[in-house]
Amino acid sequence: MGSSVRELAGATPATRDRYVDLLRVASLGAVVLGHWLMAAVTPDGVGNLLAVVPALQPLTWLLQVMPVFFFVGGFSHALSYRSLLRKRSERSERSERSEGSKRSEDSVYSAFLRARLQRLLRPTMVFVLVWGAAALLVQLLGGGGGLTGVTLRMVTQPLWFIGIYLAMVAFTPPLLKLHERYGWGAFAGLAGAAVAVDVLRFAAGVPYVEFLNFAFVWLAVHQLGFLRADGRVRRPALLAGAGLVTAGALVAFGPYPLSMVGMPGEKVSNMAPPTLALLCHGLWLVGAVELLRAPAARLLERPRVWRTVVAANGVAMTAFLWHLTAMFGVYGAMLALDVELPAPASSAWWAQVPLRIALAAALTAGLVAAFRAFERPVSAPPGAAGATGAGPLAAVGATLCLLGVLGLSMVGFGGLLDGRTALLIAIPVSAPAAVAMTLGGWLLVERAGRGTGVRAGIQRP
């Protein structure tokens, strides 16, 4: 039995940045609420409220908060990796051999990957296996049409976020070295690469180059977290203002759409793949949340508030994974009970919103209660120090997980028995292949992380 929320909250070190924990929970919560609100479900399918009411699209400049989560990830990854390096350095002080130094770095990397990925991949694999079994059963019984088919296709879509986060974890050590050497220059290099990609995409019409911005845009935001960890985000008002003005200019005069989330049928999306406009949007959000740091820190000193954040952090990933399951469950129950689904954005639809969200929240809470145990980190006993080849093995595992999770987010579980595929950049990927890559990659990361001689437990708030 794990420690209680009260015990965890009471054991919080005085040096912990509680605001980072609040941002992590708040950003995921905003994404969940946005998905519940934007889904325009009818008996004929699922649409997007922002497409029905385009006047609401400016709200995405407040509600598209994934950049905040990736910014917080950069902060946490920098602290975690440096902590492991310090611990490993203390163990290796007696040995000055170069080979020992190489092994030390190798084992730290694999232990870091295992520690950071554990709370992502354990609940994710449970989600994938449960939904995979359910989809197989439904399709063997001849189902998969109507809302059920839509659910099987769409329920995996949030996994794209897991895939991007996996890449951020895998690239943390080399990018942290660049940060320590160049500081803001490392961020500028990634941002400049994002600019170059959009120029090649929109001005030169180079095919497929836009997919590089999945790396450049999100890793640039992640790099801001490194700067925050070293106290180098000193002028948040300037950062927010510059980001907001530049994003506005790009949308007003460039080829970028107004919405900061993907819209059905649009030729250009700011999200998939990410654009320079989305990077500037991320800058303004990071500056804005940094401006709120001081008052939020005072609020988090209150024991009850901090306990709430601690409790939410312990189940945030599980809630994120299952929130669409809950939403489609609510709509499915309404259809089964012959409850009318009003036309999206009608007065009756808006009147029904509080009830639908309350029911989705309640069902999500039930799913969290069922699956929350898989989010708890499990510390592996340390083995023989400096396992040879652990770093490359962990990198291969992380790459397989990344490709598998991204592929599954695109193909879904619909058409599981029909061999349905989706293009992952230029490679067709099926759901069984995506699941196999994810599971195989996870096992490789687990194997590499054991026997490193580094205890890489994850610090919980």
C-alpha cells in the first residue's frame, strides 16, 4: 500500500517547486476539459464545436496548453537527469578510468529513461491492452459500427502526446548538454530550425519537411524548461508579449490558421504538424504562467491546496488516458437510453453541457479508481554497476515506443481485423504492429534500466 496523500504532502521538501506540479495538473486538466467541451457528438458521428462555431476559435489561444506541459517536462527532466548524474558520480569517485566514466554515463542514461518512462508507459500499456482486447471482442462479434466504431478509431488519439513526450525524454541528455553550453542559444537554434522548416514548407513547397517540426517546435518548448530550471527565464512579460504579438502577426499575415488546435478538413493545421505560429503561442503561454508564479506559490503553501495538487498528480496520467473513454461512454449511454442529443451549439446543447461534463468526470473517476495502481512507480533493485550497452538498448527501446505510440494514435483500433493502416510520416502502420512496437520497446527500456547500479526512483510530489 502506497503512502497516503497527507503523508506525501507532509514529506514535501522545502526546496520543491510546487508551482511546477500545479502547472502539470492544470495543463492536463485543461486538455481534458477542452476535449469534453469541443466534442460535437450526434447519432451520425463526431464533429468539432470550433468548426460549428468558428467564432470560438480564439479561445484556443487560452485553452491549447500542451506547450505548458512540455515546458514543465523540460524543467523536471533537467532536475532528474542531473540528480542521477550526481548520484552516479558519487559512486564512481574511487575510479578514474575512462572506461568507467563511459559506463557511468551509459548506465545513467538507461536508468533515466526507465525512471521517466515508467509512469508513462505502465498506465499506457494497460490502456492499450484493455482497449485492444475490447476492440478485438467487439469486432469478432460483428460490431464496430456507429458510435462504437467512432470510439474505436478516436479513443487512442491522445496517445500522440505520449509519443512526443517519449522523444523529449530520450533527447534530454544531449539537449541538456547543448543548453549548458549555449543557454538561450540552444533554444534559438531549435527555433531557427522550425522557421527554416516552415519556409521550406510554405515558400518552397518541399514535401514532407513539415514533419520535422514535430521535433523542432516541441523540443524548443522543452528547452525553455531547461532555462527555467536554471533561473534564466527572467523577463516573462517580454517573453509573453513577444510570443503573443508574433503569433498574432503570423496568423494575420501568414499561411497559419487562427485555431491553435487541429480542425477537421483544414489544409493547414497549427498542431499536426506543429508550426512556427504554435511555437510563438507556446512562448506567450510560458511567459504568462511565469508571471503567475509568485501568487500561485503563496496559494500552494496552504496545506489543503497542496494536498489537492499532490492527489491530482498521482492520477493525472491515468485520467488523461481514459477521459475520452469516459466521454464516449456517456454519449453511448445517452443514445442507449434514447436521450436526445441536441444539435451542436444549439441552446439545448449548451444547456446539456454541465450534465455531460459532470457525468464524464464521474465516469473518469471510476476508471481512475480501477487503473490508478498502474501509475505508481516501481523501483527496481540495483544490479551490477555499469551494464555494458545499456544506453543503446534503452535508446532503441524508446524509439520503438515512440513509433508504436504515435502509430497507434493515428490508426486507432477500428478495422483491427481488416488490416486497417495509417501513414506514420510515409510508413503504413497497423494497430497490431503499433502495439507490438510499443510493448517491445517498453520491455527493452525496462531491461536496460535494470542492472545499472543507479536507483532511479521518480520523485512524487
